[in-house]
Amino acid sequence: MAPPPSASDTMSPPTPSLAEVHRSVPVPGLGLPFWRRLGAFMGPGYLVAVGYMDPGNWATGIAGGSAFGYTLLSVILISNLMAMLLQSLCAKLGIVAGMDLAQACRAHYSRPVNFLLWVLCELAIIATDLAEVIGTAIALQLLFGIPLVLGIAITALDVLLILGLQRYGFRKLEAFVIALLVIISICFGIELAYAQPSIAAIADGLIPRSEIVTNPMMLYVAIGILGATVMPHNLYLHSSIVQTRAFDRSEAGKREAVKMATIDSTVALFFALFINGSILVLAAATFHSAGRTDVAEIQDAYHLLTPMLGVGAASTIFAIALLASGQNSTVTGTLAGQIVMEGFLDIRLPMWLRRMITRLIAIVPAAIVAMIYGESGTAQLLVASQVVLSLQLPFAIVPLVRFTSDRAKMGAHANGGWIKWTAWTVCTIIIALNVTLLYQTFFT
């Protein structure tokens, strides 16, 4: 994807990303206490973190824990460490260059390349939305007995919730997301208390094993965990929403804003690490330890938790966490869709229209599959959505690392030696593992 001869090496900011909330959150002056200033930057990282714990992560975590016990905890840990690095680069791009990743691509690449990148990114957002639709519909079915097809239709209405929240300011939207994250964390804290996993086994599972690479079935699930963890739409999202902060635009102000935004996203991703790890630990402690290594679907986990743990509320708590996860992911999908369309094409549609179009594109295939194949079909569609995300991922992370490593574009804020080479190494690993996943999916 080489730039055309006329491409500029300077990145002058275009129309602000998410113009309606751009620099809408005030930031205290540089001389005020650290904790007070940090509080003003806390929020965007949590919107990013919810993308790392969507229903696609639930499916891979349950499958990995039930089949292989605690062994794949190390994969979740490594995946989250990679995510922390990539998201810090996103924050740097948005703060220093004053544009999101989609806008940076439009400023750097030729029109045909940009159009291709936009199409691939839209497919990834639709795949993400598909996972949210299915996950929310499954939660509604488990909690209230609502048929899958009707539950899928109901998910179209959540656009009204999001629009209502954003009317009251971006901080209110962030507060809603954080509240749901707290609910999910509490739910899994309770579930782990019921399951009583082995602390020693958890610690042992955090140590990488060669068996993960040599065992084909384990490798397949491990790659699935990675593919479901590093989400391409999050890279576009984070580089945009960090610009909602009205930080000082001096070099010192940008440097501090990058530092604060990195702390924000890193802390938030520890929540994602806890929740993703909890899903796998719960499956390992409940199913694998009892010899049930075949549990791979969310519905199966729900129906087995109460009888196997001997606690009547276990399944209900699990479904509440799933519903909260689906709703949280919906918020980020909405914003990412708007950012991508505006950034790549400079087309601005009303948010309700942009959201409804994306959601209807996801609802139609999900409803058709649910009507024809039922629960097993939606589970397969959930996995297929993660494969689509894997296809798009390299087209997001390579430009991100390239732009943030270029001193002509980032000046003194460009990636230094060890960060630059670590980022390229992470890129190479993620691309190699995703290529392996796609090969195994289609050719084995």
C-alpha cells in the first residue's frame, strides 16, 4: 500500500473527528495535581475496553477453558499486553496528529487504496455488530425466554438508547459504559466465588506452554482468542475519542495528554483482562474439572452452570453479564461506524441513520440463520464473524504502526527504538497467527 507520488508527508488536521463532541470535555490546567488531571482523561479507554470482551470473546473463552483448562490463560494475558501497546499508539496518533486512523489513511493513501480500506473496515464493523446482535439476542432468550428471532429484532431498538445518552454529553456515555463494566465485573466476581477455582492452577496457566503451539486443536482455539481480542474497529475508535478532551495543544500539553490517555487505556484493558480471564477460568473450574470438555457454546454454558455449581443464581448472573456485554459493545460499534465513514469518505450522515443501516445489515443474516438453523447456526455465525475480523486486522495495525513511527508525521512523538520494533514484532505475530487461523478455517 505505497502512497501516490503526490501524497503529503505532513498531516494537517481535517474536519474534527466526531465533530459534535470534539474537545467537549474540559481538562484542568497543567499546574494542577496529577490525579485531578488524570480524572479528566479517564473514559475513552473504557469505551475501547468493551470491544475486548464482546460475545466473540465469550465463545472462545468458554471453548478454551472447557477443553484445555487453565492452559490458555497465558494467551489471554499476551493478547491483552499486545492490545495495550496498540491502543497506546492509537491515543498518540489522535492526540499528536489531531486525526483518527481513518483520516490519517485518507491523508496518506491514494483514493482507490482508501476505498478498499474503507470497505474492509465496514465489513469488520458489520461482523462486530453481528456478534453483538447474536450475543444480546442469546441473553434475552436465556433471561426472558424471548425467541432468538424476536430478540434479534429487538436489538434494532438499542440505537434509541445510545442516541438518548449522547444528547447529554460524552461523559454521560462514558459513565454508562463504565457502569455496565462494573456490573459485568461484579457478576464474574460472584461466579468465580461460586466456582472456587484453584489459585495455583490460575498462576500456572499464566505461564506460556510449548504445548499451545504443538497441539493443533489448542493452537486453533488460541488463535481464535487472539483474533477475538485485538479488534480492528477499536483502533479507529480510540484514535478519535481521545480528541474529545480539550487538552493544551503545546508540545508539553500533547506529551502529557499521551501519557494520561495511555494510563487510561492500560487500566481499562486490565478490566478486559480480568473479564476475559474470568470467562476462561469459570469454564475451566466448572466444566473442564468435571470432565465436560465439550462445552463450546454460550447457551450450553448457561444451562450447565446452575446444576454443576449447585447455585440457583449462577446461570442468571452469567446471562446478565452477557446482556451487559452486548449492550456495551453496541456503543463502541456505533461510534466506530460513524468515525470510519467520516474519516475515510468525509461523508457525514445523521448518527441514527448510520447506526440503523449498520444494525439492519447485521440483523438480516442473523435472523435468517436463526430461523433456519436455530441456536447451533447462530453459534457458527458468531465464530464466522471473528474470522472476518481477522481478515481486516492487518489493514488496520500496519498503517497505525507506520504512521506513529514516522517522524515526518509525528515529530518528536514518533515511536522510539524499542517501542517501534516491539510494535512491528506485535504486528508480525498477529498477522502470522491470523493467517494461520484463516488457513485452518478454510483449508483444513
